[in-house]
Amino acid sequence: MIAGAMFYVFALVLIASAVAVVSVRQPVNAVLFLILCFFNAAGLFLLLGAEFLAFILLIVYVGAVAVLFLFVVMMLDVQGDAPRPPLKRFLPMSLGVGAVLLVQVVVMAVFWPQAQAVISVATDIENTKALGRVLYTDFIYPFQVSGLVLLTAMIGAIALTQRGSRGTKRQNVQAQLDRRAEDVVSLHHVESGKGIL
Amino acid sequence: MTSILFALPEITVALAAMALLLIGAFRGDKAGGLVTSAAVVSLLAAAALVALGRESGVALYGMFAVDDYRRFVKVMLLIAAAGSLVLAPVFFGGQKSGLKPEYPVLVMLATLGMMLMISAHDWIALYVALELQNLGLYVLTAFQREEKRSSEAGLKYFMLSAFSSAIMLFGLSLLYGFAGGTGFDVMAHTLAQGQAMPIGLVVGLVFVMAGFALKVSAAPFHMWTPDVYEGAPLPVTAFLAAAPKIAALALLAVVLGVPLIAAASVWQPVLMALAVASMALGSFAGLLQKNIKRLMAYSAIANVGTMLVGLAALDPVAGGMSVEGLQGVLIYLAVYFVATLGVFGVVAGLRQGEALVESVDDLAGLSQAHPWLSLVLAAMLFSLAGVPPLAGFFGKYFVLLAAVKAGLWPLALIGVLASVVAAGYYLRIVKIMYFDKGSGSVLTSPRSYAHNCGLALATLFVVLFVLWPSPVIEGAHQAVERLLVP
């Protein structure tokens, strides 16, 4: 009963905030609505008993991806008051995508009983625990190699973008000590009434 | 037996890469030369560790396999990686940015990915290892970020390779759906039940092969090769031409020959089509190239096509992958990577004023100015062309002989014809070096001691292979027999 009510609350807020993401004028507000979307989707996952997916959604999408979007939006200097492109231009495309999604949902609904017979669901163990049991035992090898993949990506990102300290004015003590008066000071005899140049 | 010690060479390379990364981080860009030398030493040490291994088996929960075949390929791979790293100082020394310590570290990590690819015994292990290799290669290709061409090549390679990885992953998911497990053993067992092959399995298999074809740059998935070879910094081009080809072809042979052997009726025609297209395109399109790096790209396409002929050969009696075919591929890989590295090794040491030598016509008159270097380059090119006393001939000989024995004589015939056409562009370079009048403006950059040693060893290997071929030929035979004959 309560679970059913909560499903409708999460689902309605999810749909409403998804509509808001594409309809509000300020990009920053759109990203904030996107975060609301993620929270509600996470709530739906929790209701389904998929608590690991719910946490991953919050940690990865809200904690990292949405924050990245916010940074991009704030840095790009996009204004919300630009004229909106006509709806007509996007309508055929969006109707097409919507139709494909609808067909997929119908196909899944029709074949779901068959698929459920194949998928075995262990109900006696939470899925975080189940993942934890195999992630560091049976799958330790791909897990470690994934770590190396991320290390490579990190080194690569730094090697390709780091510009060094060319723009900063750091004090170089040795250069200051090496500076000699005869190299940098020159004496000019300036005639009166004329400049140096 | 799940001993983690099976992965000792891989662990060594991983730890050495991280230690060198720390040295680079604390010592700054000045440490580039030191880190590069240390990286070469650790790669060669890992090769020695691999060569000393005797035991065979599967470790790390059935995901990591070690046997004679894997050892043979890994030794080749590590020597190729070390050899391409030796070319780095002379090239980056002439650049504004100098040799950064990240460069050898990334080469080591990409090489580690290739070692793990070779040892893969599970689809998940295969995929993560492939991604480790790819990420390293993308960054290396774009490494000269002040050069527009390098960034462009990096972006192109990234887009196409990521796309092919996605296709391959989709194919792997279909194979998993068929077998119900990700291990190679599960796949082989399920296929051996002898049921009719569902369409999903065929689609998945073709997708996986398309992914592999792009990695080894087989036509019609070769489009990235000339642009990436041309744009990447020269030592990276040398690395790209040698190491990933060894890893990807060796892995393709394992995947097709062991878990998917019962589906040979599906993959053999695909391999034959890829082989014919690559040999034809690589040989003819190479004739039009003026740039040395682009020419080597088409040479790679043609050579990979010839090697695919060896993989397509099936044993007419036992029905499995032909032992002689795969043996020929290993010999071919060995002589091919040495000759390719040799060509890049000579070119890396040449410059015209401040600029690098890139055009074939810049080599005119090289034989008068630098007779020894010309001799080395000529030996490498004759070997690539497959002229008999040199090593390259034996690669082609064993592969095409296996194809004839397996009844694929049309493919062998195309292979011979393609080699004759391709010989045209190799010999053209020799003709330009020895018979064309040059302006004499080609200079040599100061090469390191290791660079000269590498060139000398490569030349000795190519020239003297005919006198003492047994280590490679016998080693390849033993390695392949252990893999294919249970």
C-alpha cells in the first residue's frame, strides 16, 4: 500500500521534472531538474529492490555527471533568453524516437513472462552483497585491470592538457642571484631637450 | 592451479610503470631520458621473465591463461615495444617539448594491455585488456599536442577505435547470450554440443571479427591506418605498426582457433574476404604513396592480409585451425615487426635541416651521404618485399605453403601476386636511395647507443635468419602445437 503510493509519488515527480528539464529556459535550472530526475529514478530503483543501482545512480550521475554538466553550463555563458527554435523542426524526430521506445516497451511486455522464466533471481541476498562477493574474488582480475585503465586515462588526460607553469610568475631565486648589474644596467648620456629615444 | 605467479611478468610491468610514473612526477620533464631507459630495461626484464616461465595453465579464476603460445607471442611483443621505445630519444630530442616521462609510462601501460590481451581466457578479460591497450594508444597518437596533425590523428583513432570497441562488445554480449558464460572454455563446450548455430551467434561472431579487423587494420576496416600512421609522432607510428598487430593477431588466432573452432564454417569465409581485400588494397594503394609513413601503413595492411591467409587455413584432416598456418603467422609476425621497426629506426635518425624526413623523395642520394644507414634500410625493405635469402621470405613462404596444403590455393596465388605488386614500392625506395641524384641535404641526428645496437641487431636478424632459423621456426611450431593440439 505504502510502496504503491510511493511509486506514484516518485513516478509523477520523475515525469514532471523530466518535462521541466526540456522546457525551462535557464540551463542551470534544467540541470537542477535533471538532478531531481535522478533522485526520483533512484527512488524507483529502491522500490524495486535494486539498491545498488540506486546508489550508483546517485553517486555517479548526481555526484559526478550532473556536477560536470553544471560546470559546463556555467562556463559556456549560455543565456536562457535566446529565442526558442520552432517545435516543428524537432517534432518528426522526437515522434520517431518515441514510437521506437513505445514498440520496445510493448515487445518487452509481451515477452516478459518468457524472459522471467530464464532470468533467475536470488531473493535471499541483497544485490550489493552479491556483487561484493564476486567483485573482489571471482572478478578481481578484470576489476584490477579496470583500475589500470582508469590510471591510463588519468595520465593521458594530464599529459595532453597540462600546460606547465608558463603563465605564472614564480620567484626564481637562482635567476635573481645570477643577475649582474653590468648585464642589465646601461648608462646613457641624455642631451638636454631630447628624450632617450 | 590458480597461482597469481603466472602473471608475474605482467605484475612486473605494471609496478615498473607506476614506479617510473612517480619518478617522472617528482623529477619533472628532465627525467624523460632516464625514465625511457628504465622502461626499456624493465620491458626486456619482463621478456626474460616470460621466457623463463615453464608451467602452463589457467589462473585468476579462469580468466588468465599461460602456455607456450602465449609466452612466444609475449616475448615478441615485449621486444617490439622495447625496440620502438629506443627510437623515442632521437625523435623527441629534436622537438621543442622534449621527451616527457609520461611517454614511456604510457607505452608500458599500453604494452601491459597487449600482454593481458594475449593471455585472455575470458571475454571480460579480453575486453578490459583491449581497452587498456586502446586508451594508451589514443593518448600516444595525440602526444605531440602542438602539432595539428598529431591531435587530428589522435581524434580520428579515438573515434573509430571506440566505435569498433562498442561493436565488438555488442558481439561479445551476443556470444555470452549463446554460451551462458563468459569463459572461453564455456564457449568451446557449448559450441561442441553440435546444435544448429542460432542467428544471434553468427551476428555476434561477425561483429567480434569486425572489431578485430579494425584493430589489425584489415581492409575494409583500414581507413584510419594511413592518417593515424602519418599524424602520429614517428616513434608512436613504429610502436603502432609493431606491437598492437602482434597482440591483436595472436589474440584473434586464439579466439578463433580455440573457443570458436566449431564455428569455423562461419568465420573462415569472413577471414578469406578480409585477407583478399587487404592484400589487394595494401599492395595497389601503396604504389601511389609519397609519404614514408603512409607507405608503411599500406604495407601493414598488405602484410596483415597475408597473415590472415594463414589464419584462414584449416587442417584438412583434423578440422581444427591448421598448425602450419598459425606457425607461419607467428614466423611472419616475428620477421615483419623486426623489419618495420628497422625501417622506422633508420628514418627516425634522419632530418633535413630542422624538419623530419617524411617524403620518399627526400631519401634521394642517401647512399652516398650515409652508406651504412642506406644498407640497413635496403636490407629491411628487401626483407619486407620477401626477397629469398632475407627473413621476410620465410614468413611469406610458411604462410602461403600452409594455405596451399589446406586447399586454399586461390588465396595463396593472390598472396604471391600481391607480394609482387607490393615489392614495387619497396624497391622504388631502394632505387631512389641508390640511383637518384640527391641534394645531399639529409643529415643524421645523433643516435643513442641503444638505437645503433637495435639497428645492428635488426639487420643481423634479417640477414642471418637463413643461417639459423630454428629458434623462431621450431619455437613457433612447438608453441602452436601446444595451443591447437590438446
